[in-house]
Amino acid sequence: MVGKENVIGIARTPQNAEHLKVAIRKGDYNHRDQFDEALKGVDRVLLVSGMDAPDKRIQQHRNVIEAAKQNGVKKIVYTSIVGDEARTSFSGIVKSNRQTEKDIQQSGLAWEIGRNGIYIEPDMEYLDTYIKEGEVRNCAGEGKCGYTSREELGHAYAQMLVNDKYNGQTNNLAGEAITQTELVKLINHVFNTELKYKPVTVSAYQKERKAALGEFMGNIIAGIYEGIKMGAFEVEADFEKVVGRPHHSPLALISSFYEQNKGAQ
């Protein structure tokens, strides 16, 4: 058991992380010198993949890796992602994650890498729009996706940080793979909605998402669903091996979100 007194959070804007109730140090991925200071006395690091453009992320992550080596950090655990590396508009993100995986593997430090499945929460957070439109619309077709949740990933990464049993391994952290039609049925069951799933072409969905979210984020979202269509997110999962129990089912994930947020519905 690791008490919170032994946990340090690092944030670009420390005051935004005060709710975590642990010591917070300042660290911006763009500033190596901040991590030279932030990682002093740190034994193990969870490197959470950045949100910047792919070409910027690689060096940002290297700043953390190099600072970890300088400070005598013993182990890095990295939050990577499942996905296709070449054929979708999301592939640039996946490819940059793969480069960071290689950088960590070559760092000389002990390491573990988790490749995250797709978060299920955004579909619930977008529910008001789905209800307004009467449908869930994307380009995934009948492809299957091994959804996970932030909470499930939290359990997995905690185990990866404190246990060394799977050092030097890359693990897929995802749950049972389901289609969009199956996902919509589960959402209807839990939220008592009457949504339908409407598949559209990749080009139509990409155009729609870019108009709504801008070029960068629109391409990312469209690329994720194109990847689902291609089967890039239907993977053999290692969650149970890492955590010691099965991943919660898609129904359980959706039900948990509902219970935690029903006061806000």
C-alpha cells in the first residue's frame, strides 16, 4: 500500500491539480528544466501522453525521460494507446506514441508500457447531443472496439507502478470489444433512451467532425472511428493479467458512469 504522502503530482498549472490532495510540483512538458527540478527524489514516474500535436509530443516526452535519467528515477510507466500506425487520420498520434515507447525502452531505466483502449466516457458525456439528434452517428460501421474507462485505467497503472512483475512488457489495457450498435443498445438500456446507430462514410464523418471541432481535433476523432471500422481497436487485452481481475464489462462501465453522474442528468 502506497500512502498519498509518497505520491507527487506534476502539473503545468499546479493550482489546477490541488483537488488531488497530494503534493504538486510544477512541470511543463516543453520545459526540461522544470522536470529536472520536479523529479528530484522521485523513484517511479507515470508519464502520461501529452495532448499536443504529434510532432511536438516526441520531444516533450523526451524531456521527461531525460530528466528522469538525470535524477536517478528507477522506473517509467507510460500511457500509450492502441491503434493503427499508418492508415487513418489518427495514425500520427499512434505513431508518435510508438516513438516514445522506443525512447523509453532504450532509456536504460526499468519500464512498463500500457496501450490504452478507447475511453467509453466521451459517449456518455456527449449524450445530450445524441438525444437531440436521435442517433449516434459515426464511421465505425460494424467494427468492434475494446472500450475502457479512466477508472479502470487508474487501477491498471497503479499496479504497473508499484509492481515489477511485468517490467519490460507492453500491455493492452482494454475491455470486451463491441460494435457501435451494441454500444448504443447498452446506452439505451442504462439511460432509458431510444437512440439508433447510423453509420456514415469516413469522408462524410471527417468533414462533419472538422467543421464542428476544427482541423486537428476533427481529424483525430474521425481517425479513431475509422480505426474502429478497420479493427485497430479490437485487440487481445492484458488487463486481467496486470490488475488481477477481469476488466469490467461495457454494461458495467456505462452503469458506473450513470451512477456517478445521475445527479447531473
